[in-house]
Amino acid sequence: MFRVRRPPEWGVEPVPHGLRVLRTFDLFVLWSSLGIGLLVLAAGTLLIGVGGFGFGLTLGESAIVALLGSVLGSLMLAAAAHHGSRAGVPTMVSLRPILGRRGSYIPTALNVFQLLGWATFELLVMGIAAATLTGNVFGPSTQLLFIPLFGAVVAALALGGPLAVIRAWLEKFAIWLVYASTAAIGIALIWKGPDLGLRYAPFSGTTSLLLALDLVIAMPISWWPLISDYNRFARSSKDSWVGTTAGYTIANTVFYMLGAGLMALGIASGQPNFLAVIGLLGLGAFPLLIILVDETDNAFANVYSTAVSIQNLAPKRRQLGFIVAATLIAMAGAAFLWSRGEGIGGSYEGFLFLIGGLFAPLLGVVIADSFVVRRGTYAAEEFFDGARPWRWSAFASWVPGAALYFVIVIFALPVGATLPSFALAAGLQVVFSRLESSLTRPTSAASGGDP
């Protein structure tokens, strides 16, 4: 019988080939599990819209947007892992050849911020789900009381490490129950026969469709700054590509559609809480309970990758302290949101667009450099002491891409934001990298190497 042991702690150093054991199936399970979650359901409800938030799409439009956005976002997500997983290093370390060693510290800081934000929302929505399941057994504070309980579970998983979580937790137990409960919810929703063409909230035409597409793409893109933290354990680049793309595309599409369907049913039934709507399907509490159990792996990934990302700044420090600190900060953040009575709504939608604006154009820089400029030919020393301190070309490409994204979103321009900002940053990276190379080549040749 296969026995999983906790692997040695791998921070910024490359994972040895003996530990690169994750097959296509392993990565399919991991990324389908990370694509499944209560927060994805919550994002799906925004496609329909209610209470002044969301885009007013019909269920039919939501299905098309969910599928298209999931395919595009998952392909971008898998591409982000290409050179990092080949080198066996975490994502933030894989940025050193592209942005420079010190330059990589900026996205590292932003990544830690987004990961703590995700972990905060994860603990909050788990508390809301647990309160819903128990009928607020402890009164108005039920959500708050569950937050530290889930925080302890998440910290324990993070200390166990990725291989243990994937092979001992997901593959042997959690993912199969989640697949079954997801199928049950989907069948029950279809049985209810919702109107695919009915509109439940104000709709702004092309603007709503394209911004909704941005929202769907934002979910897989939010994972790319940590993808190599896990795919560095992949057996091969093919395993990384296929497992990631297939797993996340299917899960993200299904859960965005389920979230939209639950919201449509909730509006028709006078129930605005999409979690409570699951109870209207006649399935009891079991499906929500199973999804809640699986939600812990999403929060695990955010806490674990917070620790790994910080090690890009402090490579000699151990992960234990960072994991404990990240968990405590996320618990405090979830408690703060609970105290304000915000729940999942406008703050969550704004958070998703903030993540998209910061990381979609940076992903354009990474993919352009990895597949066009350098074509993956990074020397091993470029991930460590051989990296330049800064690469101005990357920042000259990233900043205009981010600016374009936020201009489009803030002014609600009917062109979408993710793909134009991604394309602008990628194109600029190709141009500026070649300019940078032409300017530095004589100096490099004279000195015998990179500065």
C-alpha cells in the first residue's frame, strides 16, 4: 500500500528529480480541486447579479462566458508553470530571470497580499457555510466561532505539504466525495428547469459580457503566481500542462455555472443566500458539507504558498513561522469582515478585479519572455545568484498593461480588460527585451558575462 511521507521542506531550492513524482492524474485532481470551491460559487452568482452587484447575464450567457473564460484562463495558468516547473523552483523564484532578483520582490509582496486576501475570504465563506449548515446554532456569532476551527485545519494541511495533501487527502478521500456532491447539485438544478433566457438584474450589453468574462478569467489567473509551488513536483512538462489545463477548465466552468444557477433559483425563491439555496434542492445538507470539507485545500494552498513566496525574500527562514503567521492574519481578516457584516459581495468583486489588474499583465510578460523572447532557455544560475538585480524591460511592459486594465474596468469600456492588458504587456515585453538585449550586449561581452 502506498504510504505518503511528508517531503523535506523545499523553499527556493530546486526540487530533486526523485521528488518530481506528480503525474497528469495527480495534477488533474489537484487543479480540479482548487477550481472547486465556495468562492467560485460566489463568483458565479455575480454573473447573474443581485443587490446592486454583478452583471445581469442570463443563465445561457453565463454558461458561454464560464466555458470560454475557463478555457482561456486555464491555458494561461498552465503556461505560467512552464519554465518554473521545468527548473523545479517556486513561481516567485521563477520570476528572477525575467524581472531580476530584486525585481521579483515586488510581485512577491503583491502575491503575499493577494494570498492573504484569498485565505481571508476562504475562512470567511467557510464560516458562513458552517453557520448555514448548523442553523446558526450559536446565534449571530456562529460564523465567527467557526473561523479559528477552520484556520487550525488549514494550518495543519499546510504543514503537511503538497504531496501529502494531494495523495493522502484529495486522491484517497476528498475529491471523490466532491465530484459526487457536485454532480448531485448539478442534476438537481437541471431538474428544477430554470429559464436559460431570463434576466434577473440590469444588463449593460457587451460591457457586461466582457467584464463578466474578465471575472471568470480572473479566477485561474489568481492561481498563476503560485502554480509552480506545486507543479515543480510534476514528473514532466506534459504532465503539468495536461493535468492543470483539463482539471481547472472543467472545475471552473462547472462551478461558475452552478453559482449562476443557484443565484437564479434563489432570486426566484426569494432567498438571496446562495448557500441556503442548496437546501432548496431537496438534497439535504450533504452536498454543502462535502464542498465545505474540500474548501480547506483552497485555503491550504493560499497559506502554504504565502510561506513559500516569502522565502523568495528570506530563503534561509523556515516555513513553519510563516504558515502560522499567515493563518493568524487570515483569521483576523475574516473576523474583521464578519464584524463589518460584509460577507461575500462588493468587496469580493472588487478584490477579483484588483487581482486581475495586477497579475494578468504580469502573466503576459512572463509568457512572452518564456515562450517568445527566451523560449525557456534560462540557465540554472539565473534563478539564484546569477540573476541580474533588475530587468527594466519587464517593468516597462507590466506597468502599462496594468494601467490599461484598470482604465478599462474603472470607465467600463466595452472591450474587456484581461485580454487587451495581457496582449499589451506581452507585446511590449518582446519589444523592450530585444531593445534591452541590444543595449547590454556590448557591455556584457566586454565584462565576460551579465552584470
